[in-house]
Amino acid sequence: MTNYAVQEGRDAGLLSERVAGHLRRLIDEGVLAAGERLPGERQLAEALKVSRVSVRAALQSLKAEGYLEARQGGGTKVVSSARTLETPLAGLVRRSAQNLKDLVELRMLLEGWAALRAARRQNPASLLSMEEAVRSMETDVKRKRVVADDLAFHKALAQGADSAVYDHIHSVVGDVMAEMVTHLRQGVYETSEEARRLARQHRDILEAVKAGDGVKAQQLIRNHLGQVLETCGMEE
């Protein structure tokens, strides 16, 4: 039986947003499969220990996002996860170096905004995860974990933005970003010196976020991704 319980640490925000975020996560992780019928509002409210009003608002939000749809005869079913939306974007990125460059530049804007928000919000769990990722980068002398640590850092930064909208965007493009990072880092992390330099960049971003200096964190993110483009020969 599916466990619908909302996770306090991961589903912060307005109650309806927390419910929507939790159900969205269950769908993205495949716990709730495409075509599966959800329990009724009353049953969901009891399982989640929230009001039916919060459940109703969350379901409406997920329907608008394309995760759910109303069933003929009543009820709600799962349509798809956000991962189904990644295929066209992934195809575009694989098809053209310019498209990949465009995605990196878009990421500069989005993550700069996320860094600004994270510096204001000071989410303890996010800061801890970012610290763990940076420490792992700093001690990974053989460069075996660099891609995983990089992805973990930016995922934690997204968490720190504490935005349902950005969380959804990050979820949609997450696998494409992972593919992009894997591709780019093959060149960026070619030497220990380059790996150390990028570890320092992530450390600087983290320290700016921890200090509450969102403007500096935003600029450091843009500088960091700009240098990635330059290292990979994708700058103007």
C-alpha cells in the first residue's frame, strides 16, 4: 500500500504546496504509476493528515501541471511524471552543441536566481547537503566522485531556494542537466588542478549562501558556469 505521508523535512511551504510536492515526488519516483487511480479526497486527507481543502488545492495544481487528470465517472488518475517531459529537451541538447550552450546559459540565469533565494532562506538541510558535497569534492583526489558531488551540490542548492516553481523546473530538467554535467565534466575535470579549482568555486558559492550574500552567490554561480563554458570551448 502506498505511503502518502507528507515528509516534514522535504515538503516545506504552504500546506497545499507541501501536499502537491509530496504527490509530485511519488509520481516522479514511480511510486504512483501512470494510469493509477488516486484515492478520493477524503481518503487522501486522512492518509496525509491534512484537510480536504488542502488536498483539493494540491490536486488542482497537479492537474494544471499535467501530472493528473480527472477520470470519467469520477476520481483522479496519474497521467505521467515530469520525466516524460525531458525527452524533447534531451533530444535538442544531444542534437546540437549550440543547444547545449543555450541550456548552460539558461541554467546560469535559473541557478543564479536559486542562489539568491537560498541565501535569503538559509535552509539548514540544504546548507548541510551543500557542505557535504563540497567536502567530498575537496577530498576526492582521484576524481572518482566529481560528477555525483557536482550534481548533489546543485540539487541541494535547488532545495535551498524553497520554491515549488523552481523545484518543478529543476525536476523537469534534472536528468538533462545530469547528462550535460557528465558530458562537460569529462573535459573540465581532466586534471587534479582543474578539479581543485572547481571545488574552490563550489566552496565560494556555499560560503556566500551561508553568509546570506545572495548577490555574491548569484554572481559566483554565473562565473562558475561561464568558466565551464570557456573550459569546454563553448564561450562566444
